[in-house]
Amino acid sequence: LTLAHLKSDIETTVPGITKVLSMLDIPQASGECAGKSYFHQMGIGSVCFSVLEKYEQDISCLNST
């Protein structure tokens, strides 16, 4: 399951949704990663990273071994 697949699946299943980006990337109004989606987390060096992308990379790495 990739983010692109999830996006495509939601676009076809949820009526009236033309851009899934608006669902997955709703920005946080405040907090450590204000302006980023709720799927972002503060990391080393005060850099916000996407949790979904990290999990996708981790799963890909596990599948390649």
C-alpha cells in the first residue's frame, strides 16, 4: 500500500472528493509542526517529517530484505 494507492482509493470511494490532498494534508493550526499536516512529527534538528512517508520507507526496506 503506497500513499498514491491510498489517494487513488479514497478518490474513487469517497463521493464528492476531487482532491485527496485536502483530506490528508489538513494543516495544523498550532503546535510543533504548525502549517504541516497532522501526519507530521517533530524530528531531530527541529525538522518536521511525514510519518506516513517514514512508515512507507520502513515497510519498503523490510520488504526488500
